[in-house]
Amino acid sequence: MTPEEHGRWNGTDSPLHETKFCAHCQRQRPIEEFARRRKGGDARQGWCRDCVNATRREAYSRAKGADRDNA
């Protein structure tokens, strides 16, 4: 499968226009919206930064609420 068929390139062979599919929000995003990963695959995280940040904020809020219930 070529990069164009896979949807990894935005209709051009230039890596400056590379996109990636976010596994969480199910949207095609510019590669710059994904954090770098040290190992594996395309060396980018599977979730975009917006999804990661939103999930971390929700987890923090839940944990903060649980601490208030235990106090």
C-alpha cells in the first residue's frame, strides 16, 4: 500500500504535508499535532495532543474529586 492509499500523505510526496489519523478522535490531523515517541512505528504518538490533554484533564478532575471525598 502506498502512502497516498493509506492516507498518510495529503496528495503530495512532500513530508511537510504529512498527516496522521488520531486513534481517539478518529480525525486526520497534521503530523505536528502528535507528540514524538522514542520507539516504534512512525515515531509519533497514536493520539493527537488535543485528545491526550483532554483525557489527562478529565483524569485529574476525577482524581481531585476522589481526594475530596476521602478527606
